[in-house]
Amino acid sequence: LASLLKAVKKKGVDKKTTILDHVVHTMLKQNGLDSGVLCFWDKNKSIVRDASRLNLRDIKSSLDDIRLRLNSAERTVSCEREDFDTLPGYKNENSRQFIVKCGEFLISAKASLKHAMEAMERTKVSCTSLCDYFAEDPMICETANIFQTLLTFTNQIELSKDTWTRKERAALKNINTKRKGGHLLNSKLNMEQSKATLLESIANRRRTTR
């Protein structure tokens, strides 16, 4: 991750061009300004931006808290069901409906929690692979930091791309302007030569007539 940020900040001998600028310029020069070679990030940027705002440890802690609360709620509903079956005062329709609905909710909530926990485990495996890819310690490195670094890096790519694109288009426009100016100058010279030739022809004819 540190190497990505160095590529963004480290400048060359001119004290202006970064390593990233050089790489972007080279790719644009080789592939063309409109090739789309640097548009690989467009589809994933919004996803990574969302991921950079999330903390996996906080999410896991929240899921664990939900699991504990569901277990507590399940015990409470179980006690209510036992009271309904054993105590005469509980045997009314409202109490029965309440216990049934609570049981249905707990079944649905536990299924959703199981799905979330499984997704969390898959995410942890993916994040560990991501940390390994960047040679970072998954026990120390926050995945949100990886995504934030990637966002910073890709934003700099876009800025560098826009800068070089403007420079290349301006240079191309300048060349075309010079060419156009050269054509106009040649046309003007040709007109002057034609005019001089015509005047010389008229003068010769007059001398011949005399």
C-alpha cells in the first residue's frame, strides 16, 4: 500500500512529474487518448467507495451482539410459552398470538443472521486474500484502509489522465493551427504571385501594342 502512495507522491528530476504521471502518459501515448485503457476502475469505484466506509471489526461486533440478543429473546419466548401452557391466567388469544408471532420472528431473524454471518466469513477470507496481495498483515491492516488507499490512487490516475489528455489535445490543436496558418500563408503567396504574373502580362501586352 505504501508503494502505491509513493508512486503518487514521488516526483522526478523536474520536481513536477510523478512516477504515476509518467506511467499514465506512457499508456496514453501507446494506446491513444480515447482507447479507454485507463477506464478499468469505472464500474468498481462506487463499490470500493462504499467498502472504504465500513469497518469489518465493527460489523462483526454488531453481528455478535445481535446473536446474543436473539438468544436472550429466544429464552424469553420459551419461558412465555411454558407459562402459557402451565399458568391459567396466560391462556387467552392475545397471549397465544403474541407467542406465535414472536416465534415466527425469531425463526426469520435467526435465518437472516446465519446468512449475514456466513457472508461475513466469506468477506473475511476475501479481505485476508486482499491483505496478502498487498503484503499486509491481516491482523493489523484494516481493510477499509486498503480501499481508501485504492480510492486515493485511482483518483490520482484520473487527475493525471485528465492533465495529460488536455496537454496532448492542446499540442495537437497547436500543430493543426500552425498547419492551417501555413496553408493560408501559401495561399496568400500564390495569390500574390498570380497577381504579379497577371500585371506583368498586362504590361507586356501594352508594350507590344505600342
